[in-house]
Amino acid sequence: MHLSSATSVVATDYSSVTAVTDYFVTISSVAVSNSVWCGQEPLVDSDWLVFSELAVAWKQETGLSSSIRRKYASEHYKRILRMGRKAAFLIIRQLQLEGNTPYHWWDALRQLTDHDPVPPEVGGDVRTAARIWIEWARQHAGQLETQ
């Protein structure tokens, strides 16, 4: 895959620049992050590209909103969920890429995996929640295989 195919993206304001930058970082980092989290071969495929585009659009659309309801009502978010269980694998990779600034992926992960490894006492600590989900994924890698 060539990153030059994505250069047609044009940023018109700061939030677009951030989204485009996040997109390029995501695409360029995916092979490394995938192999780190579960030791599999690097995976850059059409599912990851679709997911990345939807994730960037979702964040851009809902990033400043404090309404969880609005975040989960987004068509971009719903399209990620419609990707099925393979989306859980992609979300875990995305959480790794987001590092210290994880986005609100918890509900999607719960829906897609039928699990919630994050104890209630974690509350709104998104960094801790992300670390717990990433560790859960390492321990349950077989449950997150792409379909």
C-alpha cells in the first residue's frame, strides 16, 4: 500500500489538519502496533483502511461533544459496529495508537466482545481502561481474530 494514494485529503481548518495527521500516523504505524499487541503478522488491509477512515470521521464529528449519546448515535460509529467482531481487533489496535489519549471505544468493545474487563472502580480513567482492554486483548487474542 502506498501512502501517496491518501494525499488527496485537503485540510481546511485546524481540526481537519489534526484528523488528517492522525490518519497518516494511524496508517503508517499500523504494522508495528499490530505485531506488538499479539505477535501476529502486520496487517494493513481494506478493513483497517475503512476502519481508520470511519474512526477519524467519528472523532472529528464528535470530539468536542460531551454527550456520550451523541458519540454513540453517530453514523460513523454505527458503521464501525456493523463491521462485526473484526472491529474489536481493529479498535484494540487503535487504542494502542492513541496512547495516552484514548477515545471512547468502551461501549463498542463491550458490544463486539460480550466482555467488560474494566472494573467499575476505574470510573472515567480512560488511560487505565485502555490499558486493561489492551491487556485483555493480549490474553484473548484468539477471540479477536478477524473474520
